[in-house]
Amino acid sequence: MSFWKNKRVTVTGGAGFLGSYILGKLEERGCKDVFVPLIEEYDFVKLEDIKRMYDDAKPDIVIHLAAKVGGIGANREKPGEFFYNNLMMGVQLMEVGRQVGLEKFMALGTICCYPKFTPVPFKEKDLWDGYPEETNAPYGLAKKMLLVQSRSYREQYGFNSIYLMPVNLYGPRDNFDPASSHVIPALIKKCFDAIDEGKDEIVVWGTGRPTREFLYAEDAAEGILLATEKYNKSDPVNLGAGFEISIKDLAELIVKLTGFEGQLVWDSSEPDGQPRRRLDTMKAEKEFGFKAKMPFEEGLKRTIERYRESRLQS
């Protein structure tokens, strides 16, 4: 807890899904000076806004969560935006942080950095052994450049930055906007919409065969803060729960938990994305003592219940 005492912390993306859990855990740790730059006030694609943010917040630590994200459809529709916005945000935030003498920069990467056919479980040493899956490669490579930057800045300037690669996150407060949501909230919303509209089927993209790993957002927040407290290297670290589930099994589980009684229809004309995803999570446990705690089905139940409540209130 003493690590955060008298620290000025800026959390980019702090107003978002994962950011809400980071802010809660910073408060629990006794961090009193937390600055959350809002997108309406600071456009991190613009260098002048980044400089103004550093002038306003004067942080000791930056936890960089802000990103342009979305599912397969959004990545496929706007690959240029996903590349440019994510690259410029991260690279400029780290560069100006170096210029002003920032104490530490926590850069959040993504599992999309990994090659399309990475051996399972994904190990950090395999990160450069191929090109990422095509539909999210622009996003994944933009984020991957922060790892190159972290290593080169540490070597040349002694700048302390770290780089974490989480799997897909989920949990209460997730983004349920169908234009940009990931698979779990998208499926949950489809089930509830179908129930409300009396439909007897929902259409799901792909074949259902690919596998994915998911990390509860509260667990992810704990991992990020543990790394910020204890980890001081530029070698990348996986952040995950160490399991995989097929999209077919995931969809059937969500159907069961939401109470939807219709059929799943698989649209194989749409892309599957990466064939398999599961991380080797030993490095995070060894380096900074992180191990995910939330059982997957329990996390799904909590996510679904929170979304059910929000629909009733709206």
C-alpha cells in the first residue's frame, strides 16, 4: 500500500470499463491523487493535447488503458483508424512522459499482438514468430510497437515502462454496444434482445470452433496494479486466466445462463478470427504474484445479472 502514498497517478481510459475497476482498486490502496483525462477534453491522437494533459496532471505514474477497440466487425471495417489511433496515442504518451521525467509508464498491450498460429499456450517468447491474425493485425501491431518503444527507451534513456498483454476482458459494466462490443457482451445482448422480441433463434458469426480465453475485469485490474507496484522490466508479460473455451461452448453457456430458449444459427460466411487463444500465465505469477481468481461461470453470471438489471432500469 505504501507504494501509492503521495503518488500522482494518471489513468488514461479511466472512465471506461477496465478503468472503473482500476480506480476502485487505487482507492482501496489509498491512492489519493488520481487524474482521469476525459476524451472530451484531451484527444490523445493530438500531441498538443498530450502535452497539455501532462502539464495539468503532473503525474508520477501513467497507467495507459485508453484504446480504440472493438470486435472482429469493427476491426475489419476500420483497420486504418484502429492502427493509427492506437499507435499515436501510445507512442506519444510514452515519449512525452519520457521528456517530462515520468517515474513509470504502464502500457497495456493485447493478446492480438501474438502471431495467428502461435503454439498453445501462448508464451511471451513466441511473440515475434509470425504475423497476427489478419482481422485484428492493425490493432495488434499498433499496440505491439509500445513494446518496442518500451525496450528501446529503457535501453537508451533508462525510462521505466512495463508492457502487459491481457486476453479478452469481461465483467459487469462491459460495453454492450453492438457496433464495438466483444463476443461475451455481444452474445448476452443478442440473447436478451431475442427474449424480448420473442425470436426463436439468434445468429452468431463464424463456425463456433475457435477457442478463446477470458479474464474478469476486476482480476485484470489487480494484475495491472500488482505489475505497476512490483515489476520493472520491459519484457512483455501475459495477463490471463490460463484456460480456453470454444465459441460454441461459450455461446451455449450464455444461452443457458440468460434463459434464452431458442436456437443458435452459425453464419460460417463470417470470419472466425484466430483459431485458438490461451495464455501461459506463469510469468505474471512469478514476477509480480498475479493469479486470476474469478471462476469463469461465476463471472459470467455476475455480468449477465448486471446487464439484466441495467435493461430493467432503462
